[in-house]
Amino acid sequence: MKKTDVLIIGGGVIGVSCAYYLARAGCSVRLIEKDTVGAGASHGNCGLIYVSDLPPLCLPGTVPTELKRMWAGSSPLVIRPTARPDRYRWLTGFALNCNRRHRDWAMGVRHELLQRSKSMYQQLFNDEHMDCEWHARGVLVAIKTSESMRAYAQFNELLKPYALDARPYDRAGLLAMEPALRDDVIGGYHHETDAHLRPEALMRQWRMVLETAGVQIEEHCDLRRFSIAHRRASLALTTRGAFAADHFIVAAGAWSSGICRSLGVFIPVEPGKGYSVTMQRPRVCPATICYLYEKSMVVTPWSSGLRLGGTMEFAGMDFSRRADRLNHLMQGAADYMKMPGNPRVMERWSGLRPMSADDLPVVDWLPGLQNVMVATGHGMLGLSLAPVTGQLVAEMTVGHPQTADPAWLGLGRFNFLGRAAHR
């Protein structure tokens, strides 16, 4: 088939964004996807554009706190046993990143990227006339105990230097703002800068924009290997034939680390399974996206439905859908929201998020290969960071990085275990 300037492996929101901004930069682009465009983690997430989500998951004290919660059965986190050494290497790197220095560094980087990405979404919708049920109403944090109110107040202090701290509400104020919450919540916080959209709608419409722009899309096209000579890849050998390109972008989400491993490069990214339940919009439906604090889960309202999402399960490339995790979401929502007694469920879903050991994306050229780049590790911010990632990849490919400092997200920040060193 005809050679393109760039071949992208992965049809999730990161791959699609890379294709969009590369095409805008004047590159000919082919995108290959082993399933269908938007079928993975980009499909069933809660649609958050989470500008205020600055602190990384690897915060000081996270490891002992979550171990206690797992022991008590109250944690959204599950770690399944495995014989894979890379999992334990990743867990060690994550634990080593749970320190204040990394927290402060990561918050600064995430702030810069998230602010840019939100404004780029607004520009995208203006330029391409995409209607994805975008709502900029913020995120409402619902809390049920005094201890949690105090804990969130401390967390909220971290956001004040960035002017992203939330407004506190007592019970009466919270219920006046969101009557769909149950009367036994005691208060909460409102993050006013955040937004949400329907991710399936975004992916459908963004795909149509790519096709109009001349991007060649190959679905049900699984990468087998690269043909490499003289430190350059020349072909991607796939189940649908060989594709030639000048540059190759590995943007395959949780599959990216395995692809890079086949090229001899360790990427500290592990699949973290998330779950969601989508139902018809109930008669009593929240107007604002709600984060149920003690349950660590999200309730997202759209005009076309309601989605419950959350949990984090480390079980490798495991695609099974566990009923107990889905039930956890249903019960969690019923504990906080005025849910219908017999909701009409439209979809039960699970997907694999690419979780990096320091909870920052990895965007860099692979060492030893002059024309293969990886863009992965976005964790739970893949949707939020898609535009800024796509723009950065396009700039790095054509040689003019301006959107962000590539060193922020480079592989050089990691040691052998995945601990991040900060310059």
C-alpha cells in the first residue's frame, strides 16, 4: 500500500488526537487499530475533562493507606497475583514515587498540560463543529463523614497555589445545588473549572473529521512486528499486510508497553482495569457530574444517559468483567444518589487504562530507534490530555516542539525501577 509520512498504532483517543494534529501539520497519516476506533478505554470512561486533577495517584502515604483499605475491603484498588516480574518492578517504582518532591513536580506538569488541553478542546469543537454533549459545570464532590471532609480540606489546600481549589458546601448547600443526592451526605466541594462530555460521541465525530482530512484508517489490523534496519523502522507488519512510513507512533494505550518491550525498551506502564455501568437517564438525575468520595467513583449525567465509573484492578492484560466490581459501582451510587429501584442498564463495561509508575504520560522517541515514538501512560487522564498530547506528538515529529517541554514526559526521567528523577 502507499507509504505515508506517519503510521499510528492505536485507535483510542490518544491515537486519534495524534492523527488529527499530524494531519493538520501537513503529514499524510495512516492509523491502524486491532479492534475498532474508540473501542477500548476511550469508549466506556466517564467523560471527565478533569482540569483540577493535579495531584498524582502516587502521593505520600498512598501505599499504606490503600493497603489498609484493601485489607478492610473498602478500597477501589485490587491487585491480582502474578508471576510477571514487570508488575513488581512497576509497583516498586510507583511506591518510590510516593514522595513530596515528585508530587510537587507532577502537579506543575499536569497543571500546564491540563490547562492547555481544555482550551484546545474548545478550539477543536469550534473548528470542527463537533457536538459531544460538552458541559462545563464542574465536578461536585459528595462526602458522607466528617473525617472525609477534613481529609478533603487538606487535599484541597494543594490546589490553592494554582487557583483550582474547590468551594466547600455544607449539607444544605450541597443538596440545594444537587437535589439528586441523598439526604445523608454531610457536605462536599465544587470544582468549578472542570467539564465533561460523552466519550463515544467524541470518538465517532473525531473519526469522521479524520476521514474528511484524508487519514487512512485500518481497523481489525493487529501489529505483529516492525521491520528494522540501521536503527530505523521501515515497515509495520500487520495482520492486514505491511505498511511503510517515515515515522511510527505507538499510541496503543495499555498495549504500548508490550509493543515497546518487543523492541527492547522497558516502559513503566501497567494496565489498570476500570469498570463502568451505563443506564438510561433516570427520572431523578444529577445535573452535575458527581465524585462520590468515600467510594472513589464517578457519576456522569448526559441528556442521553447516566454512567457510573471507577475502580482500579491490576490483573495484567485481563479482559474479564467481574460481577462484584460492577455491583460495587451500583451499590456505591445507591449509597449517595436517589437511584431508581430497578434501573434500565444499557451497558456493563470494563477497559484497560495505561498507568505509568509516576502518573504522568510517556511521550518520547524510543532509544535506539530514530523514527519510533511512544505516547502512552495517561492513566485516568487520557481523555483530558488527548489534545495536548496529539499536538506535542505532531510538533516532535515535524521538529518544532512548542506546546510543552518534551523532557517533562521523556523516558529519560525513569530509572530501572520506574522511579522518576526530576531535573
